[in-house]
Amino acid sequence: MRRPAVRPLALALALSLACSQVIAMPAADTPASAASAAAVTTQLPRTARPSHYTVEITPHAQALNFDGKVKIDIEVLAATDRIVLQAVDMSFAHSTLTTAAGKSLTPKSVDIDAGSQTAAFVFAAPLAPGHYVLATDYTGKIGTQANGFFALDYPTANGSKRALYTQFENSDARRFIPSWDEPNFKATFDLTVNAPSSEMVVSNMPAKATQVLPNGLTRTTFSTSPKMSTYLLFLGVGDFERTTLTDNGV
């Protein structure tokens, strides 16, 4: 049986090229976010931990930004009036926290600390230990260096094209998802991506569903990942080369 597949070499070469340009390309960070993850030693409070992320991403490749929605299943381990996670170059809207009983709580503020690369969802009263779901809409930036969520422009016979990739190791998932972006915090991930229908979307897991949207986009939903650290999550979006494989000569 013949089937189309992504040619691994094409993706590997693109990622290698992106990484090789880190030295040559000037940093584009603003002063407020100039602190690199390596320079930030802040550890998150141990009052809460995640178990699952449901993430939906809509990238805008030419504008170098993206829209995101995330729902995070969390366990509050000790009474606290805030949920603190890591986030870089993000703004937030429509944030809610839902209790195990279904009650919806709205944070009184979302306090962003660019220096420590954190966002704190602050509530009017302490949260009792237990299970909650934190949901928020957010926007983020697509970078031009090979960290976080970044763009790579490359020449073709028909002109320049742009592909998008992620590179999170060690601590750059916080540029893509507001998260517990430390290796000891492990969780499962459900990732959905809305991308141009002419482009391919790849991630750690196989796609389990696709839906053509009326605006020239296709929504791709991937299977649930194993439990893992945030830096292991991967996304690639672009006009990737395909080849044909055969099974048993068919």
C-alpha cells in the first residue's frame, strides 16, 4: 500500500539550519523580556502542579505572532490565593478557574513578572487543596531565533517560504504555552493547531482528526501525548516535502 509521509530529512535539515543561525542573527527581544531562561533561576511555588494541558494554537506566520487557548488540569496541594506559572511575551484574556464542583472563579488580576518570566493568576480568596481547571486565552510572539516558537524563511524556486518550528529545551516552552516549564513538572498534552490548509502540521503524536475551516485554515488535532516535561513538546508548520512509502511492495 502506498502512502504519503513527511520526509524526515527535510525537517531535520530545516531545524539544523535554524539552529546554525542563532549566532548570526541579532536578538530581537524587548528589554522587558531580555532575560534568558538560562539566567532565570526562579522556581515555581510548589503549591500546585499540572496533570494535563489542552492547547489550541492559531499561528500568524507573516505577522510573527499567534493566538492560543489553554486549559490546564491542576492539583492545588496547599491553600493559596494564586496560581503561578511561567510565561514569556504573552498577554492574557478571558481567564477562569473551575473547581471540581463546577464553580467558575475569575482571577482578580493576572500579574506578569517579565524578570522572573512568570504570570500569577491571583484570586480574591485562598483556594482550598483539590482539583481545578485553569483556562485562559492568550497571545504570544513568534521569534526569529531557534528557541521557543520561531520562524524560518528559506528560498524555493517560487520565492521565499516560511516554516514554523518549536525548540523548547531547556526552558522555552513558556514562550508557547503558559505552563509549569520546569523538567520535574510532567503532564500529558492534547494539541490542536489551526494552520493554512496548504501547509502540513506535525507534532510528537499522530493526528487523530482534521477539520477544514471556512477561513482557509485546517484544524488538526493530535493524539494525547505520554506524560512528559514541557520541553519535549514539538510543533512544525510548513510546506514540508512529502515522499511515498510502500508496505511489502504494495
